[in-house]
Amino acid sequence: MSPGGFASGGDVTGVHPAWLPPEAMRPIGARTVSVHGDGLDTVRAEVRQACDRHGGAVVAGGADLVLTLSGVDTGPDGFVVSRDGVVTTVAAEDPAGLLYGLFHVARVGEAAFGAPHPPGTHRPAHGRRMLDHWDNVDVHPVMGQVERGYSGGSLFWDGGALRADLTRVTAYARLLAACGVNAVTVNNVNVHATETLLLTDRLADIATIADLLRPYHIRMHLAVNFAAPVADLGTADPLDARVQAWWATATDGVYAAIPDFGGYVVKADSEGQPGPYGYGRDHADGANALAAALAPHGGVVHWRAFVYDHRQDWRDRTTDRARAAYEHFAPLDGRFLGNVIVQVKHGPIDFQVREPVSPLIAAMPATDVAVEVQVTQEYTGQQRHVCYLAPMWSEVLRTIRTAGPVGVSNAGDDPFWTGHPLAQANLYAFGRLAWAPDLDPREVLDEWIGLTFPGTPDVVGETLHAVMDDSWRTYEDYTAPLGVGFMVRPGHHYGPDVDGYEYTPWGTYHFADRDGVGVDRTCATGTGFTGQYPPVLARLYESVHDCPDELLLFFHHVPYGHVLHDGGTVIQHIYDTHFAGADAVAAMRDRWAALPADLVGPAFAARVADLLDEQVRGAAEWRDQITAYFFRKSGVRDAHGRRIP
Ligand code: GCW
């Protein structure tokens, strides 16, 4: 049977494969399995289904695979796997750990039943591994049902109401558990009027979703509007006792409906959302008011640091959006209550293809910090372009130890879950890197391939690696030279527009003129942003000679003839990478076309092929606009004499 025929993520008809289709459970289901312990309903149901399908049996003792709750010392969610020659044993100290252990066996496959090995312990690097959905309850007139969503509608909401059929929420929960995610928000951080009511009048809706997530050990969090108390009190001043009491009462109500509720996510004083500045208070005052209400219940506040001036004057060269998060938050270190987590975008600006790591992450030693990455591909091809993001996230997550990553989800009600079928790998990789940041992105991709297309010939994996491994750098090649970002069409952010944002209030990103390009963010002559880094990095970025090439134009304004570490000039690099990037995309399309469609299922193969056509078109447009723009600015010809329009 070809994988295209599988229902995925459980038995959901019409949905095309994601990881863990029933066939991927064969290593478990074809054996005898015994399960020991209480609170293991989900584990038992998974095992029973797998055995029903693959001919194995659930037995009381004497099994090939023993799954047991016992006193092993793994910590929450951890598990221990051992094999003594004939029996593979997975032991965990809590039911979540045993579920993760079961999915681990599915991932490892037959190898879990091979040579004997001593107990190996698996523990997540982070206790909380969270996905945020930017889903609107009402269809927003500009942003639609899902803000920056490229996968159809919301899995949870449909035109103002909770979906009538929530079958796919259960399937989604299963997929998330199988990659390690254990916390989810189901509404947009831009909390509009209807969504504000989720906290109060429409609590039953989120309680219903929480009930579906719970069997897979996923806790519900909610994005809330800082101004929610205004409707009742006329104020949301976080230091006003009535406001604090309002949050305490509302939060008690939430926990009465959802006893294991995780907490709140807040976007405040950002892009028009209300916040503490409106009352002359700061972000610690704001976050602490909500944190105090959650603390008695064990909940947390994720308070976003994405605060900047989106009404700046492009003529003013001292304002630098990159500086903003640090300026607003670093001085507050030490003032947040213990259950506040400051949620920081991985780069200082906004999920661009290439940014340095945000200096704020290292600047708050006394505060829990979560790093936020964008799984939904707003700035990385909008799930029309292949862009496997694990290599980018891995660079950040493996070097920085924080409270736990947060990803903006890319899933929706699309039959492939993620619009572009290959974008499923980003969702999977987010969960795996949140669990184990040191994993090699190529191995993570191998896992996704193995779980999505179990038992297929090697050519499937080879093709997927060829198309995906370097796709992030390829996307960078044709869109964002040497750290320049935001050359996108304003509003929807798809496709090239070099000056689209250059003279707008949202920030200025390339400063190209006839002599040179790049943003001078040095302390010596620029905006001083480099000074926000710890000394070693500050020195590295401050020096035009030492700054890594890929970030050169993020930190420096240089002449077009400036020579890079590889000996080429900036302008020639811009030409070369754009031609090479567009060529690489054409090669990706050819490679995909050579894969027999039935190996991945005809629908899957066709959707990827269609989207690769669009990526080839899009990459050529990027190449032509960027090379033409910089040729016209600089007057420097391409050393290889290629055609620049
Ligand atoms: O990059 C921007 C997006 C907005 C988003 C914002 C944020 C939810 O364009 O759509 O709003 O980031 O992260 O809050």
C-alpha cells in the first residue's frame, strides 16, 4: 500500500501522511506487548490499535515489548529503554514519559528489537515545549482565519465558532506528542474582541479543546488581551488592586474549567496591542499582575519581548528596531515574578531568514527566557517554497540554554496539515529540537522521512535530503544577501520588493545607495546595537573585518567593492548567490520530478511538484529584482557577464 493511502495521525480520512501513520507502528504492532501501570489509557489504546492492524497481541506477561510505569529516576517526561536479548523494556516514572517512550520505539523501529543493550535514559532538555497558534476565532478582515497561516483554515476555529468536527485536533495532538510538544496555545497573540472573551464567556470552547489535548499530555495555554479588564473596570492598570482582583477571579474561573491549564501568553505594547505603557507602568508590572493570578494554580505567563516602535521616521537614522527588545526588557531583569517567562524572538528583528541571535537572550540572567521561532514560514517562503528550518533553529537552540523554545505553528486544516507537504518536517523538527537541541538536523529529517514513509526504498530519503537539506541556505541565497532582510512586499510579505519597507514607519533595512549597502549598527559610527552583546560577540560584530560574512550587512554599511573573507566583493556575492540560488531551486524541481510518484503517494507528489514550479518562478523573480536593483544602484557589472534585466 502506498503511503498516500494512509490516514495519518490516527484514522482521519482524506488527510495525507504526516509522521506516524499506522504503518509506522508496525514494529510495535507486530509483536506481543504488555503494559503495566495506571493512567496509561492512551498508551494502551495506541498499542491495541497497532496490534489489531499488524497482527500482534496485547498480553499480560512474557512479551516482546514491556511498557511499564516504575520508579525509574528520569524526571518528568523521561523514559529508559533497555533490551536484554529477547525483551525490550521501556520504563518511565509518569504516563507522559511512557507515551514518549512508546513513540520512541516507533521511531527507532526494528532497531529497538535488535542487539541487547543496557538501559539508556532519555530526558527532554526542556520541561515545556510549546507551539503557539496565531488562529483567530473570527475571520479577520485582513489576516483571515489564521494570521500568517499558509495551511488553510484553523484546526480549532471556523468563522467565529469552535469547529463542529474536532477529530483532527485529536490527530494533531497525537502528532505533536510523537515529536515531543507538550504545550499549545490555540488563539492569536493579537487578541481581537471575540478572542478576548475566550477567557471568560467562551471558556467552554477552550475547555473542550483542552480535553482533546490532555490524553496526549499537552497542556492548554491561552493568549490574552492585556486590556481584558477594561470592559468591566474601565482600566487595566496592573498596579490597581481591582485589576489584580479581576485577573485573580478570571484565572480561578479558567482553572475551575481546566485544572491543568498551563497559563497565559501576552503580546503587549506591540504593533497596536494594549499594554502597561498605557498606564505609565512597565512590562514587569504588567507581567507580574497576571503572574500573581496564575501562581496559586501553578500556571505561567509567557510575556513577549517583541516590543518596538512601528511608527518610526525613516529619516531618523538613530532609531534602530534591532535595539528595541533589549532596551525595553534588559533593565527589568530581576523584577519579574518566578512564573514569568520572557518570550524572545530568536533574532533582534523579526524572524528573518538570517539574523544574529537576539542579545536580549543573554542579558537577563535572573529571568526565565524562552526563545521563539517561526515554524510558519512567513518570511521563509510561506509554505510555497521548500525551506527546511531545522539547521537555522539548531544554530540558536544548541548554543543557548533557556526555559524552553516556543514555535509559531504552521499547521492548519489543509489535507497535508501544512500546505506544503514538506513543511511537515519543520513542525516535526521543532518538537524534536525542543526535546533535544543537540540533534543533527539531517538526522531529524531522516526520522521524519522514516516515520512518514515507512518501508519505502532509499530513493525516497535520498530525494528528500537532496531537496531539503540545504533549502534554508538556498532560500537565503536568493532572498537575503549577507544579512539584509525585509526586502519583501509589505503587508503579505511574499515575494521581492527591495524598497518595500525602506521608507515606511516599520523600520529601515538596507540603506542601499550608489556607493554601498548595509546598516551601520556599530558603536563607533552607527546605531550602537553591537554594544548590546556580551564583549566577545560585541567585538566580533563591531569589526568590519571579523564580522562573519553572512551577517556583514546586518552590522555594517560597506562599499559594493568591499572584499569578503572568501576574496569576492559584496556586489559580486549578491549576483553570484542570486544566480546560484535560483539554479539550485531548478535542480530541486528536477530531482523531485525524477522520484516515482507512487513511492510517496500521487497526491503528495503532485502537490510538491506544483509548489516547486512556483518556487522556481519565485526564485527567478527574486534573482532578477535583486540583481537588477543592485546593478542599477552600483553600476557594477557582473564579472561573469550574466544577463541582469
Ligand atoms: O512578524 C510579525 C508578523 C505579525 C505578527 C507579529 C508578532 C502576530 O507579521 O503578523 O503578529 O510578527 O510576532 O506578533
